[in-house]
Amino acid sequence: MSAAATPCPAPHFPEAVATDHARRQVRSMLEDLRSGAWAPTVLECRVAEILTTSIAADGMLSADRVRAALWEGNMAMTYANGGRFARALADIVPVLDHSELMSLDVVDTAGELVRAVAEQN
């Protein structure tokens, strides 16, 4: 008597969804900032400054650094400007947290966005 073999489920790769979403969010915000369609609040600039200072040594965003910056922004940042900057930062955390989601173009663009927002203050 043999058991019927069940096929292995297809591997689940969240990369396309999470990484592409973060990529779109960050690029859209950077374009809007450069065009003047979006301007950061004082709080968003301050959080970006904190994040820029935390990456000064090695220049790399990390999930822990982004989480710490979001913590500094507190709940107020989720309401400032509709929470768009907070959402963009939160969207890159999974990309930074999981090596299978890592995409250097997203990380580089996010770093560029953070520096640009910090310079607005």
C-alpha cells in the first residue's frame, strides 16, 4: 500500500510585490519632492535628519535604523502630510529586513530620499 504523492507547493517569493511597492513609493516621493508637488513637514525633516545621522558612519540604511527613526516620529508622523513619508519608510523595512527582498536600487533611492528630505529643513 503506497500513499499518493502530493506535489510540493510552489515556492512563495514575496520579492516582486514588497520590493516593487517600496520602489514605487520611494521613487514617487522623490519625484514629487523634486518637482515641488510634495513638501515635508518640520517633523518629517527632523526624522530624516535623525536617520541621516544614524547612517553617517557606513552610509547604509538598515531596518533597525528606519524603525528607530519611525519611533522618533511617533504617531504624529503617520498623520503629517497624510503619513506619506512614514509609509514610504515603513515600506522599505521588509526590503531591508530580508535578504531575499533586498534590492540595491530601492535602498539607494530611499537613502537619496532621506537625504533630500533632511536637507529641506
